[in-house]
Amino acid sequence: MNLTITPNYTALSIMAARLIAQLVKAKPDCNLGLATGRTPIGVYAELVRMHREEGLSFKRVRSFNLDEYYELQPNHPQAYRRYMNEHLFNRIDIAPQNTHIPDGTIDFERVYSHCADYERAIDDAGGIDLQVLGIGKSGHVGLNEPGSTAESRTRLITLEPVTRLDAAGDFLGIDNVPTRALSMGVGTIMRAKRIILLATGVHKASVVARALRGPVSTEIPATFLQEHPAVEVLLDREAAGALLA
Ligand code: PGA
């Protein structure tokens, strides 16, 4: 893994956006794997700026998001579809039909086939060229909570209490946080050609150290990234704190 420690959140966001922009310029029909959460908000803001001020075009880009809460309507304030539309898709020239996010409203009986279709859509597009990832306190990437295997694929998963607790503020109470989500698997993520892992803030320092330096294990699914040949890890100083200690 290639590790860069940036001075602050802005620098990290700009660096990640530049890596994405370089790919989009070199391969205008690339497939981006995208993440939600607080961490990539600055990256998307910088991509929007590059689109507006520098003419960076996403016309032929296809995107595949990691995950979506199960049983949230796409326009729910906390739905990842809404997040992506508001932070990125509505502000750039990507074609709406080229943006893919698991459908959190799919009937339970159709979840399995929907997840299989999601995997097939990624494969049919030629695979993910660059996957953006955050990391959760539980050690998840995407929403692959502890216990997720290296081979796991897009599926319905149950969220860890710590993951729901982290989201409780946004949902105005933990009872409003969904208990399940659809998420790409670790195996789906590992098939991406390149990966950028982002983490900021002191609250991520401990899990970042375990993910990057700890034994590879389903207990911390992010540890599987140690076995990927092309991972760029971008941290701010706070998130890197336990690595430097
Ligand atoms: P965050 O979430 O960016 O909101 O910290 C990261 C994650 O849970 O993957």
C-alpha cells in the first residue's frame, strides 16, 4: 500500500480528487467506484469545482456506489442516492443512467437477484477502474462489517451497533438508523483495479492502524486491502496518529 499523510482535510480532498481527475482525463469512459459518508464530501466538492472551473467532464463516466441503507426511499435525507445526487451527480455532467447505487427499496424476495444484477452490471461495464473507500470504526469498508469474508459479494448485511451509533446524529436518534444495508462485498472491492482509502480525524486513528498493520482477518474487513496490489491510502495527521506513535 502506498501511504500519504496529508496536512489536513482540504489537502487530502484535493489530492484524492486529483487522482480521480487524472483517471477521468486519461480514460473518459472509466468506471468509478464511489463512497458516501462524511469523509469524501470534500473530494466531491473539489471534483465539482474542477468540472465548473476546469471543464473536467464526466459525460462518459459510469459510477457504482458501494452501498445503500435497506428500506430507505432514495429521497430520504440520509439515503446514499440522495447524498450522491446532492454532493456530486446533480453538479456535474454525468449521465443519470450511468450512476448505479444498490436499490434500498427492493423487496426482500428480490434482494438476492438485485445484488447479483449489481455485480453483473459492474462486470459488464468492464470492472471498476478506481474505487474510493472510507473506513468505519468497526473496520468496515463499504458496509462490510466484521465477519465479511474476502470472497463476499454484493448482499444484504446487518449493521454493527457502532456503525448505527456513528450515524445516529444524522438520523436524529439511533432508533431511526436502519439496521440493514445493501453493500458491495469485500470481493467486489478487491476486484477494483485501483483503490483509494481515505480517513481523517483522531476517531479513525485506531482502526486505521489495525487495518494497515494488523493481521489480515475477517474481524477487520479493511485488512484485506493489504492484499490488494494497488491501494493508495490518504490520511490526515490525526487519522495517522496511531501509525506514527
Ligand atoms: P465516514 O464513514 O466517512 O462518515 O467517517 C466512513 C465509513 O463508515 O466507511
